[in-house]
Amino acid sequence: MKNRNNLKFMAGPYMVWAIGFILIPLFIMFYFGLTDKNGMTSLANVLSIATPEHSKALSLSISLAVAATVICLLLGYPLAAILAHMKNSSGVIIFVFILPMWMNFLLRTLAWQTLLEKTGVINTALSALHLPTINIINTSHAIVLGMVYNFLPFMVLPLYNSLTKIDENVINAAADLGANAFQTFFKIILPLTVPGIMSGITMVFVPSLTTFVISKLLGGSKILLIGNVIEEQFTQAANWHLGSGLSIILMVFIVINMLITAIFDRDREGSLL
């Protein structure tokens, strides 16, 4: 009984943190999102997502988030498989791989802006080599590139965790039964790593859908995602009601994504722990 009381006492700081930085902000968001400027209950802020401007921003955000997630999956799965087979030095390689994440997110994105701009490092080097320059800054391609660069580790780590949990005896048994590498991957390895895949998809898709820093720096003012619309409502238009209403729409997508992940990863085999 005493141990339980101690555990509750130790959980106290987290409860205070959760109430102050999770529950109260959520309450404020729902309050402003479901009321008008007079404090009356209204769904106008939420339904404003149906306007042409907001629906276009949302659809573009979803499409770019899906593209970034697919690219991260295609790049991350082979990388995670290589790391899983390098048992002796995988720890060092993973450390090197996640080292850039210790740098500030804004600085990493600004670095790509410096690399991709018309007079940036890449184009300067191409011009020096008398090669055609690239012009992808302020385009959707630059935004997807920034998403992939920033969120790829969040795809690799759960995949690596799922791959390392596969018993080698299962793979050896498949080989003994005559299964080739193609059959072993699609009938054994891939199904066993579905929890990691779903966890990685969630960890990449959610921040890609809600980001506004990447699109603001690499997309300029030409490409407006739903995250930028919400950010402008809070910081420029000072319309907390509309910004909160649009945030509720994003919350729906996040909850749906998390529910799908929970269905495929009931045993938390794709978690990072």
C-alpha cells in the first residue's frame, strides 16, 4: 500500500504538467473553436473548413503529408533492415543517424533553405561545374524534401525496433521449408513489422500534416498549408475562434490516425521502448 502511495506521489509532477500543458490548452481550443466572438455556441468555425481556401489548404496538406510519409517508408524500411542486421555496430550508426535531431528543428530547416535557394550552396556548386541549376525552392517539392529530412528518423526507429524483435529461428525455419528471400519477406518479415510500419506512419504523417515552419521557410508565401492558415489566424488575424475551429479538424485526423495505429499495434510492438 505504501509503495502505491509513493508511485502516486511520484506521478504528481507529471499530472500537474499534463493538466497545465495538455488538458487546459485543449479546453481553451475547444472553447474558442465551438463559440463565436460573443461567446455563443457555434459550429461556424469548424464548418469553415469547407470554404474553398481552407479546403484547398487542407487537401494540399494531406497530399504532401502522404507523399512525405510514403517516401519516408520507402527509404526507412531498407535502412532499418540494414541497421537490424548490423548488430555489432548498429548502436553507433543509429547514434550518428539521430545526431542531427539534436540540432534545433528551425535551424535544420533554415539550412535546407540556404542549400536550395536560387543562389544557394547547391546551385552555386552546379554553376561552378557548368551544370544546370535546380529551382525547387518555394515549391511543394522543397516542402516534401524538408518533411522527409526532418521526420525520416521517426520512421526508421520504430521499424528498426520491430525488425530486431523478429526471432531469427522463424526466418531460418522458412528457409528450411524452401521459402526464397522474396517469400520470406512478404509472408514473414513484412507481416511481423506491420506494428512498426503503422507506428512510423503515425509519427511521420501527424507532424507532416500539422507543420507550418517547413512550408513557411521552404515553400515561401506561394504555398499555404492548413498549418500556415491556423498559425496566421492566431498570430496575424488574432482570430482565435477560427484558428481553434480549424485546429479541431486537424485533431480529428490525428485521432483517426492514432486509432488505426492502436488497432494494428495492440501489443505496442512498434513502440520505441
